Amino acid sequence: MSNNKILEIQNVKREFTMGTEIVRALKGVSFDVNAGEFVTIMGSSGSGKTTLLNMLGCLDKPTDGIYMLDNVNVKELSRDELAKLRNTKIGFVFQAYNLLPRTSALENVELPLLYNPTIGSKERRERAIAALEAVKLGERLDHTPNQLSGGQQQRVAIARALVNEPVMILADEATGNLDTRTSYEIMSLMQELNGQGKTIVFVTHEPDIAAFSTRTVMLRDGKVQKDLINDSRKSAKEALASLPATDDY
Amino acid sequence: MKISNLIRLAMLALQRNKLRALLTMLGIIIGVASVITMMSIGEGSKQSINESLSSMGSNMITIMPYSNEPGGARMMGSNMKSLTILDVQELKKKAPNIAKISPLASSSGQAISGASNWPTSIQGVNPEYLEIRKLSVKEGIMFTEDNVKSSAKVCLLGQTVVDNLFPNGQDPIGKIIRFGKIPFQVIGVLTPKGQSNFGQDQDDIIIAPYTTVQKRVLSSIYFGSIYASAIREDASDAAVDEVTTVLRETHRLRTGEENDFQVRTQAELMTMLNSTSSMMTALLTAVASISLVIGGIGIMNIMYVSVTERTREIGLRMSIGARGIDVLLQFLIEAIMISITGGVIGVLLGISASIIIPSMLNWPTVISEFSIVISFLVCAVTGIFFGYYPALKASRLDPIEALRYE
């Protein structure tokens, strides 16, 4: 069932030349991700996590090996074709949100669609509103990022990732800047989206975040150390409920 | 991304940094405004020269003595004694392209009437002079050919002379004035012509029959110059040839001998003066254009700052699907918007300056569409030229590094 596979990574290697030295960040990584999976990629710093993330996000190409995204071989694509692939197949969520300042939530969410010439302005608006409603920010369309809390900003970023209906949401330490409660809220949203059939690849170094996913890939020194199906998946909603009710003091 | 979206995006970006955008535009605004103003001043002075020359008579031909070298010493043309009444008579007979002809014997001196006196010049001419110089009589009458034959002591006054000799507003007609020691009866007043372009008061003259001036004032049989008019403006050149042939003949000049006179047409004078004013205009415009270039460099500078400042934004845009060309166009259009908005403001400012200057400094200005179109085009080109490199830099950023840029 290759059609079910969103990602196919076979023996992917990535080498950087730093002066005269060759740094081998990825030394042959292989794994597949099927549609509907919620995969966390974990690893300490220097494990090749970031390099793998750039590769998965089509921001970078492997030196060697095969990376198939939704049955497209990324290695053969030009810079512009990669941009198009990012636009239509991947939804990015960053640690620092990366929203455009002084721009309304609605316009931030519309942004990926602006780079898709097949979508008109009316459809663009409707889809952006729908995406913001999906992350429960339907009331805050006109708020600019500095009028929103960190969690809300990250939800806008998730809406932006959803709006182009990607095959995969790629999150890079998406909860890294948030407190525990808000991280759980975001994870609960992620689980909800996963429940609706979205494939999510979540890069993190926090084990408690990984516990909410269906599968964990552990990287170490540029290789896959462990690839585990998470049988005892935790519900972020329950974790949220179990937190002390308020932090008032 | 669609162009309409790109334009909207550029407008938003500029709105967010209004003051910065305005300061960047300032160079362009000043450049364009000064180019337009300079060109309109140049065009205005050119037109007013042309107007005043044609008000003197556009088909006018001037014949003056030309200094040759009697005994080795060059003499001033006006001191030369080569033009006589014989020349005038011969030209009248033998030059068919000449319509009117009048000699001119002039002298400066003090005009006196009662207790008033005024330094001016008297021009001895014949009745045809009025038509050649496009002069007219406001009050009284012009002297006649008979007055010329009889060397009558009659004269017509220019308005400036009237104002100075008759300060209390008396009617000058019929009064006797003296020019030096010679009494003249005033028989008319000339219609005022105002200042010429060269700052000369064209109304500060007395005209009288040339015979009277020659005999009584100058005691000479020679003329300082001869004025003639061609039958048509385009016959000027033919008339000049005729005048040259006829005068060489009457002056008995052998082949190879230098002319002892010179013939000038109004068209020549016009070309000469225009070339001077064109040169000045070109010079001023060149100086103004430099500020346009400096304005362009200002745009380039600010665009580089803007690209650096928005590196993360560029990284984000690339990561969600912006191609290099999308980023390039985004910044290029922003630069063009700055320069074109600056251009529009500059054009408006230049036009207002061109309208205000005549009333403030008394310089004539004519706004030419050409200067507006040119400076506007230069603006757009400046925007593209100076905006391109920063935009190219933006479009070539590596999205991975741009996203992590601090």
C-alpha cells in the first residue's frame, strides 16, 4: 500500500562541507510515515534532528538516499518546484510562531494561499476563516500577533499550516516557547486534528510531548536509534484536566 | 503571487514605515521637482526670448559695418564709416526680397524740456523704421518722407522719455524739447514696448528723421546700421545674399576682399540666444539629475536595510511556498512604489514651483510635458535599477538560514 505512505525515507544521508571538513549530519536514516499517523521525532541536540526536519520540510535536499513525499521524489526537484511542494503539501508550525507582525490573524492565515495562483480572493478568505475556526480563533480574525497570547499565536500558526490542506503538518518544537498548560492545549488541538485524519510529524526534545503521539522516532548521531509505536498514548485533554485548575496566587 | 496582491503587499509594507518611506522618497521628490522646475525655467526663458525677438520683427535684417583693418589697427564696428545713404538707395533698387529699409544714425545725449532732463539716445531713421521694428505711434503722428527730405526738427518720444521729461503729466505733443543743443518739436509718442529680454528699456528712445540727426547732431554722412525687413520670414536668407551682393558692389570690394559690413538676421540671433539658454538649462538639469541619482541610492540603501530586517519574514514566506521570483517581485515592487510615489509628489511640487516662480522672482516658466514624462520615466527606472539588487539578494536567501536569522 504505497499510496498510504505519506513519507518514504530510504537511507537518507546529508553531508555539509565546513571548510575542509565534511560534517555528516545524517548517516543513513530510513523510516516511513503512513497517512493518519502522529509521529514525534526526538533526539538530543546534534542528533541530526534539525537537518532531518529541513529535509522533511523540503527546505533542503538529501545528499544521498531517497525521500518520497506523497509519491514525489524530492531530490529531483528544482528550487521553484520545491517551493510549490511546500506550498501545497506541507504545513509548517514553528517554535517562534513566525507570524507576520502588525498583520491580522486572518491575513497571516491567508498567506500560503496567496502563493497559490489557483485560489481566488473569495475562496482564500473563506478557507482562512474556516481554518481559524478550526483552531477556535473564529472570534479573533482581526487581531494582530501582539494582541494575542503565545498559545493563541501558535494556534494562528497552526491555522496557517492547515489552510492549504497539506498532506502533512510539520511542527518544529511547536510547544518549546509555551508553558505546560498552553503546550497541553496545543497538543490537545494537534490530537484533535490527528483524530480528523491529519498526518502530523512533530519534532521535539521533550519526552512528555512525545507521549501524546502514536509513534516516536528517536535519532542519535545521525541515525535512527529507536522507532517505537506508542501503545499507551496519553490524551492531552485529560492531561490538561489533571493540571491544577488555575495558577492564581 | 498575483501582481495585484504584490502591489497591495508593497503598499502595506510602506504604510507600516511611513516616515522611513517618506524620507527615502525625499531624494526622489527633490530630484524630480528640481528637474521639472529647471526645465520649465529654461523653456520659459527660451520662449520669452523668442517672443521678444519676434516682437522686434521676426523677418528683420540688420546690416552693420564690420571692422576691417585700415592701417593694421582693428576698429570697433560702430566706429567704422562704411554705410551711407547710397547703400540704402541701392538696396531699395536692387534687392527684391527686401520689403522695407531704414538707415539708423543714433547718438546718445541729454534730452531737456524746461527744468527736466534725461539721458537717452536719439535714433535717426526714416518712416519705414516703425514697421521694421514693429513699433507704433500711440499719440500724434509719425514724421513723413518730406520731413526727412527737409531735415525737419521733429521727433517722437518713447514712453520712458515722456515720463521723465514731462513728470507732471503734461501732453508732450507740440512741445519743444532739446536734444543736446538742438531743439526738436514733439509730434508723437510711441506705444510702450516694455523691457526687452536683455534688460534694455525699449521705450527709452527718441526717434527723428535720419537727415536731421546726421546733419544737426552727428555731423556725419555715415550710418551706425541699416535695418531692413525681408518680404517674408523664409525669404530672410535670400535677402541676406542680395544685401551682401549689392553692398559688395556699391562698396567696390574686389573678390577675395573681406566684407566691410555684416548682415544679421533675427533667426540667427534667435538660434544664438537659444543655444545659450539651452546650455544653461542642460547644465541646471544635469545638476538636478544628480540629486535624482542620490535619491536612487537612498532607495537602494533602505531596501537593503529592509531586506536584512525582514530576513525571517522572507524565510517564512519561502517555507510556505514563495518562490524566488515572488520574493524578488515583492521587494522590487516596493522599491518602484517608493520611487513612483516620490515621482508623483515631485512632479506636483515641480509644477507648483513652476507656477509660483514667475510671481516671486519674475522669471518666466513654461512647464513642458516632456520634462514631466522624462522625469517620471527616470523615476521608474531608478526604482527598478536601485531596487533590483536588494530584491535579488532577498530572493537568493536560503530559507533555512533566513528562518533562524536573529
